[in-house]
Amino acid sequence: MKLHELQPSPGAHRDRTRSGRGISGGRGKTAGRGTKGQNSRSGGSKRAYFEGGQLPLVRRLPHLGGFTNIWRVEFEGINVERLNAVPADTEITPEVLMMAGMIKSDRLPVKILGDGELDRALSVKAQKFSAAARAKILAAGGSVEEIAW
């Protein structure tokens, strides 16, 4: 076999259809575009959002959607109820919560929230406390300390 004898397998290669090149090509005359009308003409397609002259959806909706508060602080929240998993008289810090798998990231400040009940005295250190959480920790005989962030 020589280089000039190489060719694809039978049926592996089909010639491309050349529409609009005469009646013998099978797609002559109107070239598969039908007859007359906007889409039969060159450049006759409509824009993607064109709705037949009706005001398009993209123009019916308002331009701006609110704003982003650049001073927003995201907190990693944890409810008082989850602190029951820790033994009594333990000092709880964000590092301890991270090691216990109660919070996902140590990059965000921690806020202790007041959902649930606390049945043991704990010393809790976090960046922020809700009023309900503070009251429940103190009522259980524990202590609360806000640390810097």
C-alpha cells in the first residue's frame, strides 16, 4: 500500500450538501428554505429574544435588582442546643467547635444562636451571641465571653 492509495472506509465520509447550486444538486431553487417570507431571504433570521413585535421579556423587566451591601458580615451560626454534645464545664471556643465538626470554617466569625435548650454549664467564647442564647447559657450556670474578630 502506498500513500496515494489511502482512503477512508466505505461510508465513513459523506460529501457536504451544497444547497442552492442548481436543480441537479437536489437542493436547488429555494435551497430548502421554502418559498417567500422573512426566513427565505438572506439575513432573514429573527433575533433570539424577538417576540413578533411584542415588547420583549428582557425589556419588560426592571433594569436593576436591589443592591449588595458591601459592609455585610457573614457569621457561622450554631444553636445552643448543639452545645449539649460537649461535656459539662468545658470551655467552648471557635477552634473547639471546628474540631468537633459543628462549624464548617474557622475563617468566619461564630455567632451562638438561641434555638433549643441547654442542660449543662459551659464556658462559651464566640464573636457574637444572640440575646436568647446569652440568657440560656447564663441560666444553665455557664459563662459568656465575646472575643475579638
